[in-house]
Amino acid sequence: MSRILIITQKVDRTDDVLGFFHLWLEEFATQFQEVSVICLYRGDYALPENVSVYSLGKEKLEKGTYGMFEVLWQRIKYVTLFYRLIWQQRTKYDYVFVHMNSEYVIFGAPLWKIFGKRIILWYNHTYGTLRTKVAMSLSNAVCHTSEFSFTAGTKKSHLMSAGIATDVFKKDHTIRKKPHSLLYVGRISAVKNVDVLLRAFNLLIQKKVECTLDIYGDPGPGDQLYFESIKGLALPYERDGLITFHGKIPNSLTPAVYNAHQVLVNLTPRGNFDKTVLEAMSTETVVAVSSPAFASLLPLECRFKERDDEDLAQVLNKLLMLPEYHYTDLGRTFRNSVVQKHDLKKLVKDISVLFAQI
């Protein structure tokens, strides 16, 4: 078995956004003899003995506002420690897997090329920069899960499964779904189009459609004004107990949340292949999405036009009224699709094979 160095932003199983990567590391530990991890932030984790986690130290910073020179000095320290770690650990890894942060490829590639290390960059955003292109040129292979990814369509590009831990995200028969319940899980920001969901909910109520909406997530940096506008739209229904804001939730707790709701709504823009949708599908929960990246996985009855509140309201109305047998069949079909195409075990095995080929 080979040894691998993994570079990622955060190792913290309680994180609402990146907590899933803890599951990835657990699976990498089954496919590689030794796993070394360098992360910017290290939080709560419990990994197998063959996994070592090294932090660049962001978790030690006190919260607050820092001046330009303080930020610059901190970044210099991060880069210095990064170089020290990849040098000190050079005999403990054969391959390098960089998750999302393309700058680490640019920093590390000169040394890794000298050491003879093969590099895979995982990058799935629909947008990219010159930095992304440089990182792609320095990598031996680039992985993505959506044909709309910025990194798709090159000789180095490899379409991969999304890496859903289907043994964790599964149907829980002890949890009863709340009737007529809608669910949103994710950051509350303009790019996520949460306002469209609120307007669609308003249309449903006006049409006397019985429904509730649970929102899990917090505003991102710079999204406070948008969040306040969302709260304003929701206020009348929040008072009546029809809409509830729960704040962010650790990724490890989301399987129970998916299992408790009838329909997950995802409004991410064109091309995005949001893992939240696949996690919900893996629990046999029906979903409604706007991104055409899911066109091959979802029937038309589960898709709506981007930023079209009227179309979303029509789709949700039909999904909420589905006969139980149809809902059950959809859920089972969704899970089978995720297990076959996007299972985490399949992803890590495919990455291992790809390293051997490049």
C-alpha cells in the first residue's frame, strides 16, 4: 500500500461545512498505508492510528480584526511552516492530494517535483482564476465531480464521484418524517438564493398549501445584511411557527435532519454540484434543485428554474402532494443512484487507482 499526503483547509468533524472531510480521511486510511494531513485549521477529530494531522495553526488565532501587516505576517508563518512540514515528512508520502486550495499546489509543486511526488488537485468550483490554471498545469491530474467545474474538459481532468459516506447518510427507520415539511441546509447568502425559497414559500401559503420550512445555516462573512432581509421576509411565518431558523449544524448531525423532512430544497447557481443534495438523496429524501448539474440524476419533477420563485412553488406543491408510494419509490431510486455513482468508498479507490496511473 502507498503513502499519501493530503492538504486541506480544515480537519474538524464538528464543522458545518467541512465536517464531511473527516469521513474522507477515515476512508483514505483504509486505502493507504500511511496518511499525513496538513491543514490550515485543526479542530475536533478522531482518526485511525495511521493518520497524522499537522496544523498550520489558524485555530490558535484569537477572533478579532487584524491589520494588514498582522495578516501578512501570519500568512508568512503559514507558508514557512508549510514548507517545513512537506520537507520533514518527505520520506513518509509517495503521493500528494490537494483538496480545493490550489495555492498549496503552487507553493509545494517545485519541491514535490524534485522529490518525484505525484500530485492530484481536487477542484470543483464553477469559477477559477489564473492561480487555478497554474495549479492545474503543475498537477499530474485534476479531479472534479461536475461537468460545469472550472477544471473540467482538459487532458488532465478526471470526472469523479462526489464521495458521499452512504453508510452514514442512509434512511433511519426510527425517525418519522414531518408531514409537509421543507428543509434548507447551507450558508445563508445571496449566492445561495435563499430569498427565492422565502418568496416561493409565501406563494405556497397564499395558495393554502400546508407546509413548514426549517432553515439550517448561518450567514457567511459579509452576508449579515442579506440575512436580515431574509429574516424580514420570514418574520410573519416565523411568528406562526411555520418557518424556523436553527443556525448552523455539524455535518455529522445532518443525516437525522434529512430523515426528519419531506423535501430538501437547494438553490445553488447553475453548474454547482452541492454535496448537500447528494447526502439528502442518500437518506432517501426527495429533493428539489435548480442546478442543471443534477440533470442526469433527477427527474424533471424535482427540478425548477434558477431564481424562479413561481416555478419553485409549483414544483414544491407537487412534491408535497406526492402519494406515499411514489415518494418512497423516488427516495429508493435516489439512494441507489448515489450508492452506485457517488459513494465515498468508490471515490477513494478511484483516486488510489488514478495515482498509480499518472
